[in-house]
Amino acid sequence: MRSLFLIATLQVFLISASWAQSPSAVPTPSTTTSAAGGGSAQRAGGKVSGVVTDSTTNKAVEFATISLVSTATGKPVDGTVTDDRGRFTLNRVAFGTYTVQVSFIGYNTYTRSAFTVSEKDSEVELGNIVLKPVQNKLREVTVVGEKPLVEDKVDRMVYNAEQDITNIGGTASDVLKKVPSLTVDLDGNVQLRGSSNVRVLINNKPSSIMANSVADALRQIPSDMIKTVEVITSPSAKYDAEGSAGIINIITKKNTLYGVNGSVNASAGNRNANGNGNINIRRGKFGFNANLGTHQQYNNKNENELERFLFALPATHPEHDPASFSSTLLQQGTSQRQGGGVFGQIGFDADLDSSNSITAGVNLYRGRFNSSGFQSSFTDFTDNTTTPDRYVETTSENKNQHNSLDLNLGYTHIFKPQQELAVLGQWTNGGMNTSSNLDNALDHNDFLDNLVRNTNEGFNREMTYQVDYTHPFQNKTLLEVGTKAILRHAESDAIYRDIDLDTDQTTERANSFGYDQDVYATYASYGFKALKNYNIKSGVRFEYTNLQANYIAPVMPSFKDNYSNLIPNVMVSRTFKSQTVRAGYTQRIQRPQIWYLNPYVNTTDKINYSFGNPELSPELTHSYELGYSNYFKTSSVNVSLYWRQTNNAIENVRRIVGEEGALPASPEVEWRKDGNSYTTFYNIGKNATYGLSFSGNTKPIPAWNVGGSVNLNYIDLKSNLQNNAALQYSFNVNTGYDFGKGLALQAFGSYSSPRPSIQGKFSGFYYSSVSVKKDLWDKKGSISVGVDNPFSKSIQFTSDLANDNFRQNTVNQNFNRNVRVSFSYRFGKMDMNQQPRRKKSIRNDDAKGGGESN
């Protein structure tokens, strides 16, 4: 109760303070539009703004086209589109006399009477512009628009995935490889500006599919379902405070046109196949949409090799010889992975009246992945008279079943344009069941010596309650306040069985673990304009966290903790003609998710083990960013300098059983033998990242577009075990050419340099793809052919780790060249009488998500 009282008190204080600072009316969102001169324009310096609403519902009209027309020439000199609140702003308008034309599909075009922008009256507020729906209906229509592949908005970078034909027939993991500032390694692990501390959302909401492993989840979402990917590196106070590097928001395709319409897509290749379809039904005040997709993987092969050397004497010993070893381990293996799943979405919305609306949605995922492999392990002991050499051959079979269900319900009340109250609720439940069967033969024995049979049943449940309120004031200021509660519960129930075939004895151990994490938050965010040209948005967020870990088997005392954080943030931007400069600061928290906490021991490899640490503490990151963007006639450039300082960072560390500071050997625990290694997580890091990112797009000629990005980081990792620092960079290039008559070509290439870890480094890697698409039947359908990694049948990935007691080198060969053929078709009828609707949604971006550890 004390935490709830503190939240309520802070909420009232923030609302009162912000209200007192602002006298009353309509805010202007930060937008960037390129100015164009014409007619009797004298010089740039004015601004024209307004709001567009529907005459029948009084709701904002999003994506309406605004044209600024010079009365001297009768020609458009500038333009933009309305945002999700119906607002538009034309900056850097040359002094002169103009009219404004407003148009949108399904509405009659509106023309505003002439007005003058002058030095005396440089800011013209057109107020509320009302559009009237047309009365006729079109039988069938195909709407085709083109956006740039990458858009730089004030608070986020947007990658328009549906515009990139190389994404057809792939997965979400393939899509993220092409997003500026993101890198995805061969295991599917995602990094943003060199950091894996990111939160991945689907349609602004968390999904239980991401709770266990982000890498696995991304491989299970068909790329044809993805519309855009948003990268937010400096989130405002409205966002949950976690995700120290930022937020990745995957927006799926959802048709909001009135009538009955949809599409179907199918793809098949030598390594994967997928298909999906969607349908939209919207009549009057009601709307329904559904999306169902499946993705199947097969023929995915991997070869791996590991060498590990244990020093005879630790590096700290005065007589240490780096060429003298007590033992050498050599592992060689092959593996195959196959499987797939089904991903579905259902949405419903209804306008109860002109001021009240409700939304509801269901997301469902079910999937299964199986892998099999063979591995040989040879340990050569220098003194094999006391410790005999060890040779193990292991045949493995692993099964993973995933399922998730997300339910959400929302209510929105509009008091007047831009003054809104939203109440949202969400319930998610995800399960992950795994089984691992290992058959081991020792010392070149022709018969099996022992069998290992492990199972782990786990689930993650999450309930979210959220209230948001937005209020505009005079002088173009905007206040946003809200409160939120996230209640999480996770469980893991593992059983280890070791069967000795010589004695026919079975040893069984249980490991059960439960974890509760409750987060209560409140925030206030205030945006205003200062000195005419400065836009400032500042805010503060208070979060209180209560957690408890219960060790069910073996029985141990429970672990409890609670803490509170006050998270400030500020963003200042300044526009000079077509250029914008912005600077920002925020703090971020990184709470570990179940992947990092689960103490279940992964015994797939009989010599190298891994498990989570349920007593991890959250990370705290200070993030600073300075950005610059410029827009030319057919080009755009974005540059950012940033610095992230993370204290108490969570790092994965590999140790050798029995070495100083590591777990001691135990004859009662199978995996804790001398010489075996284990990887787990600790709060030992103090990490700093200094970086520069650059991205740009251009059109040398109308039919050809070129874009790319470069990210340069200096990463400094410090801990009480080891230190490491290195320069890391990545870049990508994306280009497309339209040959006309519905034929287009798209190509992509990227490279990421070696990156440091606390104990060593991981090698660089590259990725490339090329696709050709042909439109059919007046662009209602299309067929495309794509190739991933056309220049190499496999990609090699290496890692080098070391400490005072060992040195380890690994090589993984991933066979991933893929050729696929894809087909898509759009169908339906559209009633041209309403506009796309704006929807509120929940964003649980507060937890450190899982990935695959190396």
C-alpha cells in the first residue's frame, strides 16, 4: 500500500505542477517537412498548422494530404500529411499568399480561402478543418502508395518492411537484419547500436511469444506479416523505463479500409516455407480483422568445432607458461534443426458514439522445433597417469514446444480533439516445454554407456492495467499523464534423469522454480515550444518493483527484494530550414526476464553447460544522444552521437568447474566434474558505449533508390573479473530499381565487425540478399524470386574466450543459402466513407528479454 500511495501522490503533484505552468489549446507535434519556394515568396520563416477532423464523427483524420498552393502561380509549393491526431504543420514557409487543399480517400476535397504569411504574422493557425465523406461507393479498388524504405521521425527510425521485396518469404529475424542501427547474428540474437539490451514489441504491445527467447520468437513470425519496424533509442516518460539500448516495435499489416478486403501470400524455398492471409471487414461503426500465418523451417544444417585449453598454472602465477596446459578439449559436431508454427491475430473495434470507442484483440502462437545432432568430445590430460584421457560420443535429440496467448481490451473517450482518456488491459500467457535426450558412448565403446533424459516445463503469465490521459493547453503545449501496473508470474519445473546402462540404475533430480515480479508506475510528460523554434519535451516516470523467487525443489529459502526508481528524460530539438538538431537524455532500467533467471541447467552438451541466475539485480543506464537530420529534394541524412553508461550490468560468464572462484566439483552432480565448463549470468559489469550512427537515403533518378547506414561503437567493458574494450562497427546498403511495367529489383548487403565480450570477442559476419518481383493483374497480385547469401553456401562464425585459467576457440559453420519463390494476391471491395482509426495500445517495454547465449 505504501508504494501505491507514493505513486498516487507523485501523480497528483506532476499533474498539478504541469497544469499550473500552462495557461490552455492545441499542441503542435514535432514534424519535419521540406520547404519549397514558389510564386511571390520572399524568404523562408513562416509556419502553417491546423487540425483535420471528420464531419460525422468529429474524430481526427489521419494521413490526410495537405497541399500548400501559391495564389500567385496556382501551383503547390509544399505539402505534408496529418499525423495520428489529425494535426499537420508546414514549417519554413516562404512569406506570401496561399490557399490550402486537404484531401483523403473517401472524402470531398476541401479548399481553404486565401491567407497571408508575413513577417508580422509568421505563424498561421488554420484551426479545425472539417472533411465531409463522399456518398458513393467504389466496387473494387487497389490502393498503391510508395514510402521511402527508411523514415527518420523525431523520436524514432521507421523501416518500411513492406516496401522491401527482399523480405518476401522470410522471417522477422530476416527483416530486422535490414533495419538501420540493428544487427542480427547467426543465432538470431538482436543488438541495437552494439547492445543486446532491447525490448521487442508487437504492435506496441508485449507478447508472451517473446518471454523465453527473442531469437526463437523472431524466427517464427513470417516476414510477410510485417508492415514496419520502429526503432526508438530515446523513449519518453510514457514508455516503460526498461530496455537500456532502446525499443524495437514490430508493426504487423492491418487493413483499416472500409468494406471487405484482404490478401494471401505464399512462399517456398530450399530451407523454409511460409504462408499467411488476412481479412478486414469494416461496416459502419464496427470493424473486424484477422491475420493467420505459418512458417516452416527445414534443411538447416550446422557444423561446429571447439578447442579449450586449461592452463597448468593460472595466469596470475609467477611461473605461468601460456604454452603449458593441464588438459586440452577438442569437440566436433554436426546438427540439424527443423520445425515451425502458426501465428494468428484477431482484432475488433467499435465506435459507441462520437466520443467513445472500444477495441479488443487476440494474438495466438503455437510452434514446435526439433533438432538432432552428433558430437564427439576428446579431453587430453597432460598427466594421464593420474587422470585418464576422456572420449565421449553423444547423439542428441531435442524437442521444443512453444505456445502463447495474448488478450487485450481497450476503451477510449475523446473529450475534444487531442484531449483523450484511454483505459487498457492485457492478459498474456506463454508456455515452453522442452525435452532433451542424450545417448552417450564412452572411450570408443561400441555400446552405449549412459542415457540422459531431461524435461523442462515452464510458463510465463502477465497481467497489465494502464490508464493514459492527454490534455492540450494554450501556446501549443501538451500534457500526458498515466499510471500502469504489470503483474508477472513465471515457473520452471525441470526433471533430470541419468540412466547408467551398466548398472541399470536411474538417478533423478528435480529443479522447480517460481518467480513473481510486480511493477507499479506513474508518469507525466510535458511538451512545449520555447523561443519560437525550440521544441522541448520533458518528463519523469516513477516505478516501484516488488519481486520474489521461490525455490521449490531443491527447497531453499525464498529470495525477496523491492526497489523504486525515479526516471527523468528530456528532449530538445531545433529546426533550421530543412535541418533539425536534437539533444536528449534519459535513464533506463533493465530488469532480467525468465531467460536470465531460470536456474534450469541446459545439459545438451555433456561438457559445456548453461543456466540462469534467479538473484540477478536490474541494470541502470544513463543515455545521452545528439542528433542531426537534413532533408533534400530526393534525399535524407541522419547522424547521431550517443553515449550509454550502464552500471551493475548483466554479463554472461563462462567458468571452469573447480577453478578458483568457480563452483567446486561435486560427485553427486553429473555436470559438476573437474574440467567441465558452465555459463551463467552475473551483475558484474560497468559498461560504456560511445557511438556514431549515420543513415541516409537518396534517389539518383526516379526509378532508382539507394539507402544505407553505418554504426560505429567504442565499447568499454569492466568488471571485477575481467576488463575488455574494442572498436566495433557495422554497415548495410539497400538498393532498388523499378524497370517499369511492374518489374522491380531489390538488393541488400550488410557486415558487422567482431564485437567484444567481457571474456573475449565474437567474430564478424555478413549477410546479403537479392530479389526480383513482377506485378500481375493490375498490381492485385505479384510473383517474386529471392536468394539469401548468393555468394556463399555457408557463413562462418567464431568466438575467442579466455581468462586466467583457460583459453577457448569455437568455429560454427552455418549453411544458410536459400532460394525461394513467393506469390501474393490482394482482393476485396472498399467503401469510401470513413478514415483509418487511431488505436491506443499497451507497451510493456520494461524487461530484459531473452536471447541465445554463446
